[in-house]
Amino acid sequence: MGKRDDLIAKYAEDLKDKCGMDPDMALLTKVTIGCGPAIYNADASTVAASQDGELETVKENFLKKKLGLAEGPELMDAINSVIETYGRSERNKYRAVIYYMLTKHFGKESVYG
């Protein structure tokens, strides 16, 4: 197994253990690939949930640009809901896991079809 496969396994474990979700491995793999080289960078692979600027970046670059969602209060509500599910106190909130949960939340799996 390559490094990406190891990371996908780690993300699946987080979804099961920390978020109480049974991950769709095909979708998780596509979301992880969609994150590009960021998954290999310690800083870029996680989301700093306590930083408003970071959450704004998730909203702009992922929800609006990637998933094609329109601006609205429900975008930030969804981000906060996903972070609550992951656990605010959880130190490493992996970007791929958050993007996966947001994709599921908005029913936008077809973007990765």
C-alpha cells in the first residue's frame, strides 16, 4: 500500500471512531484524491477549526467552488455541524474527513461521480 492508501485508511478510522460514521470508501478515496498534494503536508492536511479564516477558506474553496453551492448561512452552519461531529477538542481534524462529511451533508456525491 502507498502513502495515500495509508492516509485513506486513517481517515476511514477517524470517520468510524470519532464521527460514528460508516464511510463510503469509494467516495472517501475520491474526496482524498480531490484534496491533491495537501494531504501530504502536515499543516495543509488539517483544518484549524478555531480559525475563522480557515473556515472561510473551506466555505469558499470547497463548498462554493468544488461543490457549487450558493452563498448562504447554511454553509457555515454545515461546517460548524461537521466540526461538532468530529469533536471540537480533536486536535487533528483532517481536511479529507471534513470534506467527505460536507459532501455527504449536502448530498453532493455526484460531484465525485
